[in-house]
Amino acid sequence: MQNQGRSTRKRTGGRLKNVRKRRKDELGRLPTETQVGEPRYRTVDVRGNDTKIRALATNVASVNDGDETLSADIEDVVENDANPNYVRRNIITKGAVIETSEGRARVTSRPGQTGQVNAVLLE
């Protein structure tokens, strides 16, 4: 959701006047819904002369099983608490359970923010 700014009305129902216009740092962006598929990335300029890499689609995850970290192929999204529709649409978010070549794993990274999928193997 994008930030719509302050409410235009007071608690009593009266109107509030604008003190100033919107600022660039108050800008919101639409969510990046990372899908399972051929890897696609987008670079976004952010505040402070920095960049973020958004993963639009990916099929590789770094899976940790406690001792070592392995690179695994993502096969499917099994469960996603963020939105039940994301399972049908194969969208990966933080906390989603994915089926990998190493087994089921829970995503611990934010692919739309970091551009990579890190996950922990489930027993």
C-alpha cells in the first residue's frame, strides 16, 4: 500500500488544512511480488545514494540446514501466511514455505528488498 498521507479530517469531523505538500521521502512503492521462474531483477534507486535489487522472479535459494548452506532449486510455494492467494500464484515473501530440491524450507530473507532468497530447512 502506498502512503496516502495524513487524514484530511479531525476526530471531531472538522477539516484539517495542509501544512505542506508531500515529500519525496514519503513516497511509497508498490510491493514486488517475487515469483518462481527464470531469474529477473530490477535495480531501484533509494534514499542516501543507495540502490536496492528487487527480485522479480527467481528459481534459486540459499538453504541453511544448521551446519552448511547449500544452493537449491525452488520448485514450488507450499504455504504463505502473508496471503493465501500467493500460494496459487507462486509468489515468494518472507515467511513463505517453499519446496526445494533439498526439501521444504522457510524463507528468512525479503526477496523484493534484497534480491535473493535465503531459507532455513524445515525438519
